[in-house]
Amino acid sequence: MAAEPLRRPYVLGVTGGFASGKSTVMAILRELGAFTIDADQVVRELSRPGGPVWQAIRQAFGPEVLDARGQLRRAELRRRIFQDPQARELLNRVTHPIILEELRRRIEQALQGP
């Protein structure tokens, strides 16, 4: 007897630490026909110069977290947020809502179909 097809789409979150196999799981899901969203890639897109996350970080931390080309100085930002818990909280507070909104938008778009 054949398996009954899914009647409604599922939204799954694949989480884990560094080198835990997230990319492998995502590749398998894509091979099975799943639509996938890579949150790391979304953050990279939103963090490009002029993007909404880039703007939020620049406003919260000032131009010193940007290099001469306007790119985020990620090492400097990382140093600041790991040395100062308040800076980490600020980073999360200004970036997470933007990122979550974009992830929700993409999920909704995927659920609507092609």
C-alpha cells in the first residue's frame, strides 16, 4: 500500500551547533523535494551594505564597525559582543526582529506555492 501524500505543508526548523550536520540534513530535505531556507544566508543578505540588518547594526554600534568599503567588520563586532553582554543584547534586540520578519515572509511565500 502506497503512503498517503501529505495533506498540508510542514515547517521544520533544523538547528544545531557548529559542524552538527545542519547542512547535510538540509541537502537531504532538498533532495526529497522540500523547499528550504538557510537562515545564515538570509542574515548575510540582510547584512549587505545598505541592508536592513546592516543599517540596524550601524545605527546601534556606530560607523566604527564598518570598514572603508562599508562592509561590516565582523571581527570587531564579534569582539564587542563577546566582551560586553549588553552589546550582545543590543545586537540581538536590533537584528532579530528584522531577521525573523524576513524568515516569516519567506516561509509564508513558500506556503503559498509557486
